[in-house]
Amino acid sequence: MSQLRRPGTLTSRSVTQQRAQEVSVTGHVFRKIREQLALTQESAAEAISVDKATIQGWESGRRPLASTRAANLRSLRRTLLRLGADPTMLLLLDDALDADLLISHALAGPPSPEINQHPLSSWVFTRDVAHLIAWALVGVEPSSIPRPPSGAPRRRGPAPVSPEMTAAERSAFFTHMRRAAELADHTAEQGALLRRQALYLCSYDTATDTGPWLAEMRKHQPGLRDGRWTPHWADVRSVAASLTRHGDRDTLRSFIAHGIDDDAGETANLNYWAYWLGLDPHPQPDDSFMVTRSTSAWDGLSLLRLLSNRLQPDLGCIDLNVHSVWALVASRRGVLLADPQLNRLLGERITALLDQDTISKQSRRELHAVHYGLKLHA
């Protein structure tokens, strides 16, 4: 469809599959857990009752954890928990498995025309999964991974600090995702989830044509329907947010003004935030949960804490973050009564944002409204 399609792909399927095993997000998360436990590879092998070569294979990807039998993986997690591993990191181990499986699928070759066979067509991924995939793509360690303790063993040798992908692998991954989005583009609502998630992952691509390609794909979006939510709403939101990575904030501001201006839009936005940030732990097969799931399924105060951390002026999606804080406070008025310390932090961040010129006029009005509410509850 598009003349902006990203060039370049791996030519050998067997080589691609072999290297996909070595791009081991799961192995790197395991290594982080080992380091937090202050274990060397030798002591970890002894504690887990395997040989050192197995630990080395897991961490390098030569013996991928994703290929380990499910029963053995469950036993491994229980052993790590007994040794004192952070339970949050053990949950990230599950997310890393999902990240590795998706990366391997993309590097194995072009997507099937049968879009329902694609792993992104029937599973809504979360922020942690997306950031673990991005760790392999761009080398930025997810913020959800805590720093190792001061007593952690020092690394020896030129060990990679992230699940590195070669330039050819990154090109193959993004080529696959672009093609998947284009295939889904012709299937109406059936392919809405695949299209949305593939486009989001493509936004991590730093190629010069990515922004224009996303803008071109945006032209193919069905318009939002007044008074009726459709799966395309989530697609419009996601693409608008993705375009901010490439310098376009106006598309997102337009979506906030016209796509979240009714009860269905506000509900969908907050429900998606709760799922994306891990407050609603139930896996979802499609985006319909955004309007069908009750907002009582997640804790409003916990969501406010997480959203307040996103009130950073340098974030491209700052206007969406501001609006979401405003909408949450407006829908759950008692939320400002629960945590005075959070209120002080929120007030400081709002004051700092109001001194910036990076936010829209609508965001400025909404921040003033939240600030007024904070004063009433001081």
C-alpha cells in the first residue's frame, strides 16, 4: 500500500530463527534477578541445582528459557522466590517470555495473511511487555527493573547490558510489524487490535521514514463515531500517542479534544491506563474491555500515583497524562482525601508544569482545576 515501507529484511529464515533465540529478554531478566540476589553464575547454579553452563546458556540466549518446559519454569520461579527474589521481578519474567515469543515470531519471517494467527491479534499487551520489547530494540532498560543491590557481584568481561539485536534484526522486526499493520488495515474491526499494537511497536523505529509512514497509516483510520465506541477508538489513541515520539503533538491534542469528550471515551481511557500500567491484572483478548469493564475493577488511588509520575514536561504524551489525571480526579472525587503526601507531590508537579510552555491550553485549564481541588483538600 505504502511507498514508505521500510526496506531490508533477513534473508535466511534458519539464521533468523537461530539469532532470535539469542535475543533473550528472559535471559537478561533472569540475570537481573541473579544480580539482585547477589549470586554469581556459579553460586546461582548451585542454588538452583543446575550446572554453570546452563546459567550461561539462559543468560546468553543460547539455551533460551522460553524453550524450557512449563513445569520446570514454575519450579525455577518458586526456587528464586525461596532464595529471596523480588516477586515483581518474577512477574517480569513472565512478561519477558511474552516479549521473547513475539520477537521470535517477528524474526521468523513475514506475517501470515491469516491475521488471526498473529500473536498480537488476540492479546492486549501491557506496558511492561512493550518496554521489555523496546529494551531489545533500542537498549533502554525498563524503569520497572530495580537497580541491583550494592553488594551484587560485578560483571566480568564484555557482557552485554541489554538483550541486543543487530541492525539487521531490528530492520527485520520493524519490517514484519509494518507489514502486519498493513495487512490488518484491510480487515476492518477484525484486525483493529493487530493494527494498533503493530503500529505502536513501529513507533520505536528511529528510521527517518517512520514518522511519515505512521502519518500515512493514520489517514486510513475510520473516523470516530459520536456516541458510540468502536475498537478504532483505541487505534486512534495509540497512533496519536505514537506520533508524539516523532515530534507530532497536535494529533494527540486533537484526539483529547474530540475523542475523549464523552463518558464512553473517558471510561475507555481510564480503563486502558489501569490495564496498561498493571492495575487490572486480567488478560484481555481484545480492546472491548475498555468500555465493558467496570472502573471499580481497579484502585483509583493507585492509578493516580502512577499517573502523577507521568507528569513530566519532557514526555511527548504529557497532554494525555494531564487529561487522564484530571478525568480521574473528576470521576473519583474522594481520591484526593486518601493520601496527603501524594497530594503534595502532585501539587509540586502541577506547579512545575504550569511554569512550562510544553502543554496545551486545555491541559493548562485542567491542571488549574486539579490544583484548585488540591487546595480544597489541603
